[in-house]
Amino acid sequence: MSQLAMVIDLKRCVGCHACAIACRAEWGIPVAYKRNWVHRLGPEKTPHGLSYTFYPGLCNHCDDPKCVSVCPVDPEERTFKDPKTGKTKKMAVHATFKHPFTGAVLIDKSRCIGCGSCVEACPYGARYLNEDLDDPKADKCTFCVERLEVGEQPACVKTCITKARIFGDLSDKSSEVHKIVASGKAVRLTSKEVNIGPNVYYTGLKRDTYLLIQKCAPHERKWENVKAPTRRDVILAAVRRLKTAV
Amino acid sequence: MKRRRFLKLSASACAALAALEFQGKGMFRPAAASTGNAQGLPGSLGAKDIPSVCEMCFWRCPIVGKVKNGRLVKIEGNPKSPANDTRVCARGNSGVQLVYDPDRLKYPLKRTGKRGEGKWARISWEEALDEIAHNMNKVKDKYGPHALAFFDHGASAEFMRGIFNALGTENYTNEPAFFQCVGPAALAFIKTMGYVTSGTRQYIDMKNAKAILLVASHIGENVHVSHVSEYMEGLSKGAKLVVVDPRFSAPAGKAHIYLPIRPGTDTALLLAWMNFIIENGLYDKDFVKNHCTGFNDVKEAVKKCTIEWAAPICDLKPEEMRKAIVMLAEARPHVAIHPGRHATWYGKGDTSRHQALGMLAALFGAVGVPGGLYFPTHVKKGHSECAECGGEPETPDESLQEDYYPFASMFGSPTSKIIEASLSGDPYPVKLWGINGVNILQTIPDPYKTMEAIKKLDFIFCEEILPTETAMWSDIVLPGATYLERYDAVYTYDLLTPYITIRQPVIKPMFEVKSPYWIARQLAKRLGLECFQVKDEKDIIEEELKPAGLSIDSLNKKGGLVKFKAHPYRKRKDLKFKTDSGKIALSVEAFADEDLDPIPKFIPTPAPPKGYARLIYGRVPVHTFSRTMNNKWLHNEWPENQLWLNDEAAGKMGLKDGDEVILENQDGYKSLPIKLKVTPGIRADVVYMAHGYGSRSKMLTKAFEKGASDQFIITEYVDDPFMGASSHRTNFVRIIKGSKIIDVPDLCPVPPELPRFKLKKADRVKTGGRK
């Protein structure tokens, strides 16, 4: 199975924030929310020396996406197409799902009830509930699959001024992402407590990846505390959707 | 190089040109690829691409504006551009929010309250321009032409500068870009190498370097796309990086050797390094012998500057200093000694410091070779006299330029002299200021003095995009079109990937805003000046494109940009420099002729007085100067600055990360509140903040009072004796938390060679700034 993935090279990243803004521009994200961000880490002492590095973050499109498993929307059968081969597959999915051919975790906006469960569940804080909308919906990075379909790169990759973001299909052995990940040089933001197979990888100097994992790997199993929305919430959401549809 | 070009204006030629019909077919010409047929595609997909040139900063990357239904939705790099390809930085991406900023100046304004109060009435363009012309004539008639002064920066200022020039003032170009930034570096390299190795751009081949030296250049914190990407390419190919900086900056984080130098002692380090490579035969003997003059004098002059001499001055470990210079020397001649850009640090030694950087590059033979300093590639373009408004200023009896600083006139009039003359009337009265493209109150040291000077003026006007502090202090404010709403000029790029391109409008001008050419043309008419006779910028662009065999139309058919082959390197036998001797001047005679040091000497700048730390500043990658703090996306990304404070010092002061503090400088001026970033990544004798924050204009609704302004606590400055730039790193601060003034502990011993700054008597210490 294919799995879209990204490797961010912290040796190349200068922390310029172009990625964050290009994403915002491309998808018109209101400033209260973010799909893509850059945090500064350090300067701080590490066992490998003083580090000053960055956490360029986005949805990890995890192998075991907890945001998907908490979605309370009843599964519905959908037909998925492999963008590479054209092969199709039928599968029943919640309003948010992991695409069987690309591995991208996506949201079916027309079915999302805006309950916010997935937002709460994500240990990376990669999702938000867009309350700017009359009918609030969950939203997040899509790996720009909409752009990939027409032969474009993800907006953050296309603007990256130092080519620090490497994007591709992990299952494709000739891809650069595969080569880097297979070399074992890349790290992921995981911990003993939270290890759900993130597909965003980071490479860099030892001191920098050390600080990144220290500061940014999640430890809280947030999805375990998500309360399922009550029946009342679900009905209210349905009414809201009806109203906005009318 | 004289910056001034006294062109004779050929009015008739321009009039004839005006009569010609050009084939420019409208402003919304798509680039080859995109059709503008959006058909419900999401995001920017399917948008119409219009090639143009960015001006979120002065680097001016080629861009495409992506337009859907007449609205600019996104900006990307122009894929045709060999310099940046599809890439633009955070600011370039955010041009969209400059155009659609609700705080923009929308129509001409006339002041109704006191100067600086921010009370306005909307007026017509006719009235605004009439009033400006009336006042310019009045002041000129009463006090003579030199009573007019123009502060300028960026592309928008070009035409208006011509008007001041034509009226005969010597004060027609007073760019903070030179007197607050690059001037000393530019002068040092012009005299050493014969060209502007560091001016707007830096001709330094980091991409092909085997080692790179950065002396307080914060690449990545200041972002110019091609510059950063070449630096990164060099590093990823294995270049060794040496970073000299009192603060562990973003490039320090990538350095192989990081030297946390004591501020103000860089020249001591450079002299010791020169001595070390001469003593140890680690310089390029062939290059020095054949292509440099003055070597023996330099050898003699630096003899006493040993590593052991410099180490306590610089507060560095001798073995680290040696390791670094050997690392650089081993890469010679492919070693990139970065010439630096912002150079107005300490006043007295600034030109010399950059001269020393040039000398080090020369000693390594790192000039005209891959990986070293290189030569610009001339890209052929025409010059339209219609873009000029020529005139030859008469020299006043006592000039603000030559009579104070021997090399000032290469750049204009020092801003500090104009401000002093406006205040005192000495040596002649300056009574009218025009300002374009620069927020002088957030740029020039001692803004309190600047405000006092403004109060004494008969008239002050500005052309601006946003209601900055400077607009607040103006009598008439003209709303200018942004770079995305206007034709402008032909832009050529003469670095490693040369090209020619043009700026053209991506969307129609919003509100009542006008292009700088239109404004200058209307004003010139009212002043009876025979210039700017063609109807609009397009005619000028067409004339300037002609020698390259291009027109607006043909250029747009090629995607808005045409590339050229670079010619950056020279064979040694072909090396020729535009200096008096045709060689690199290791000792500059022209400086000696003016009783200035021909070879750099270490001139100590005062160390912090007890209880104070030196204030240093820099950039964050999402902002340009103080220009972008109100941009919705950029503001959101980095709304306020932080004060970096050494962790050990903070511990002794009882301060912790995130604490909100106020700074008080040596003259008693206080900053706005700012939050602490406590880190081991800064020396204990300095504090650092990003420049440009802490706006004092209420009309900038997002930026107003967000973070603290460095500029408003930079009140002590020393002029560069060579060209009159004013220093910015000669100020010291204490920290106030709550109502308690906390002294900064003295953790960095000061050797006897370095005198401490003497605090003035208490009567000067007042709360003229923020109480």
C-alpha cells in the first residue's frame, strides 16, 4: 500500500515560516487556526551541545490515526480510487478516514458533524474545528492531495526556500523519502506512550533531533479521554447542517 | 563610484516618446502556463498567473500573483526565475495581506490636530498635491533649495527623489539604507575592491564555498531567498561554517565553530587572524603579490595583533580562534568571507571592520573565484531619461556632506546631520521634509530628537501605504499603490543567476491609491518642472527593455522573465579592479588623504557601565524592518518580540523565562513591556530583541504597542567618521520588573583596554520616552 510521507531536514531548515504562510494562503485558513506551523526550540543545552532548531509541524497522517477511530459519524460505504493505477476499492468509512491508496488522513466535510472529537484526540494538535463557518467542521492538512491530483506539489513544499521538505510515497523504493527513512537516519515524534505511526519524519544534527523529540514528542494519549458526543449533540449538529444546507 | 548621476533631462525626447503608441496590451496578461479558468478548483489552483516582482523587502524576488475573479489569492515565486524558482519567503507569501490590509491609507489625508496626534481630514488629490507644491515653493523661495530634504527608501521613492534633485537641494537622497544600514560596508568595499561588493546585494558565492565566515550575519533570520538558498546549498555540499556572534543565532546553530565574541571587538579578531595567516604562511602569496597593494604595510600594522592579544579583548578562547582561522585558511581560495550588510554598529570602527573583512578575503585569494567574492554580471538594459528629473544641486557654503564626513556625498546627506540642521538651523536651516518608503521614527536613532526636529519644520509630507508613526507626524499623507498594484521598473539581477524582469500590476489599485510615478508626475507639473512627461510607467519600461530586444508583451509571452549567463569569476591573469591601482587596496590611500586610518585599527567601543547590558537587535524571518508588523498573516505568525537574556544572569537577577519586563536605557528612556526569553544562547553582557516591533501608531490596529521597539531606546549614537552613518549598538539597558529596577550582573570581566561607557549626569536621565 502506498503511504504519502514527508521528511523535514532540520539541517536545511532555517525556520523562515514560508511553509506556514503558503499553506494559509493556499487554503484560506483563518488566522485563529493552523494546518502547518513552525516553532522555535532553544537555544538550549543538550547532551550533544547547544541546540537552536525548529519544529516545522503538520498532520502526521498516522498509520493508526486515533482521530479516525474516535469519529462518531456512522460509517458509510465509499469508493476509493488509486491515483496511480486507477484501481478502485469500496470501503465503509467515518466522516474522517485514512485513504486506502495514499495513506492520507482526510475529512469528508459533507459528513462531518463538527463535534470536535477528532480535534481533541490528536496528540499533535494538528486538527482544528473551524468555528468561522456557520456549520463548524473539523479541518487539517491534507498533504495537499487536491494539488497532487493536478500534478502540483504540496504548497509548503513548493515554497520551502531551502528545500528542507522532501515529499513522496514511502512504498516507492526509488523515492527520496523511502531512501532517507530506510537509512534509519530519520526520527519521528513518538514516545513510549504515544506511538501511532506518524508519517512525518525529521532528520538533522543529533543535538537538534534530540531537542525536537524532548520538546515535541507527545506523551498524552489524548484520544483515550475523548467523550463520545451525546445523541443530543448529534441531532443538533444534523439540524444545523440542514439549516445551512437550506 | 558617485551615486549621483547628473543627467541632463531631454524634455523633447520624452515628449516624443510620450506620443508613441506602445503595444502593451493591458495589465492582466497571463503567464504562459495558467489560463485563469478556475472552474471550481480549490485553493489557488486554476488561478491566472501574473508575473511581477516582490517588494516585501528590497531583495525583489520574481513572483507570480495568482488571481481568481479579480482577487489576488496567492503569491508564488516565478517558476522561470533561476534565483528563487517557485519559492518565496513568509513575507513574499503575505503580500496578499498587504494589499487587503483594512488599515491601509485609502485617500490623501491632511493633518487637523497637532503633529504626531493622528487627527486627519480626507482631502482630494488635487488639494494634497497643490498644498505640497505650494509649500515646496514657499520654503525654497524663503530659505533656498537646501532647506528641502528627502528621506527615501525602496522602489517607490525613485521618482520623488528626482523632484528634490531637480529643485537643487543637496539633501535629495538621504537613505536610511545607507546611513542606518549598509553605508560603512559599501564604502569599505568600494575603496578596497573597486565595486559595491556589499550594498543592496552581496556578491558572495556561498553556494560553491568550502568554508563560510559569518561575522554577525544572521542568514535565515534575515531572509533573502536566493541568498539563503545558496548558503544552504553550500552547507549541504559540505562547506564548513564559522559564525562570530555574541548570540547563538540561527546560523550559529548550524556552525562548525561558533565564537561568542564580545560586542565591539570584531576588528581585533580580524586583525589577529590576518596576523596569524601572514605569520604562518596561510595566505595566498601569488594573489597578494600580483593583485593587491599595500601588503607590507599591512604585515607591519598587524604585527602586534597576536591571537593572545585579541583573546581577552574578544573574550574568546585562543585555541578556538586558531581552530577557526585554520579551518577557513584550509579552504582558500574557495572561502566565502561574507562582507556583511547592516554595518552601522558602533560608529567609529564600522568602515574599518568591513575593510578588514575584504582584506581577509583578499589575503585568501578568495576574490573572483568559485566560493569567494565575485563580480556582478552586467545585464543589458536601457535607461529612460523620462524616469529622471535631473538637475545639478549647487553646493551650499557649508555642506552637510563633505564638510562633515569626507565620503558622505557618495551616499547623500547623513540623516543625523539633516535632523540636527532642522533642529538648530546650523549650518543652514532645513524646513521641509518629504518622506517616501521609510518609517524614519522606527529607523533612525533617537526618535525623540527626530520628533523635536519635525516640530520645527514648516512642512512635512509623506507617501506611504500604511499609517506608520512617520505618517502620524506628517502634514499631508499620500496613499501610495503597493508593488502589486503598479508598473514600476525593469529589474535586472546581476548575481550568480542573472535575469531581466519587470514589475507589473497583479490587481487594479484599491481605493484612491496612486502609483509613485503618477504622484511624482502630478507634483512635477505643479512645480513647473519639465520632467516625467510620458503618461505612465509602461512607456519607461518599454524604453528600458528595448536594448535587451524585449517589450512588455514579448517578455510576458516568455513568462515575464529572461535569463542570462553569469560571468562572476575571472582567470587570475584577467583580474582587474576598479581601484586607482587596478588592484585590491589592502591599504586605502583615499582614507589616509582624509586623515583616516588607511589600514584598520582596533578602536574600542565603550563597554557597558556597571549594572547595564548592551542592547543588540536583529531580525525575525517573518518581518521586514518595521514595515510588516501589521500584516495579518505575519503578525499572526510572530506578533511580538522577546528579549533574549542569558540564563546565568537571569538566575542572579531572579528573572525567569516568560517574565514581562521593561527596559530602561542609559538616558532614562523606557521601552514598552516585553517578555523574556531566558537562554544560554547569549552572552551575559548583552540583551537582544528583534527590530521593528512596538509600533506607536494607533492606526496600525494589529501592530500597535505589540512587543517593544528597539529604536525607541536607541538614543545614544556615534557617527561613522568616514561617511556619517549613525551607530545603533551603542546603547545600554537595565531591566525593570514591576516597579523594581534590576541591575544586570557583571559576569563578563572587562579588560583594561576597554573603557566603560560613562553614564551622563542624572539631569539628562528623564522619562522623555514612555513613562
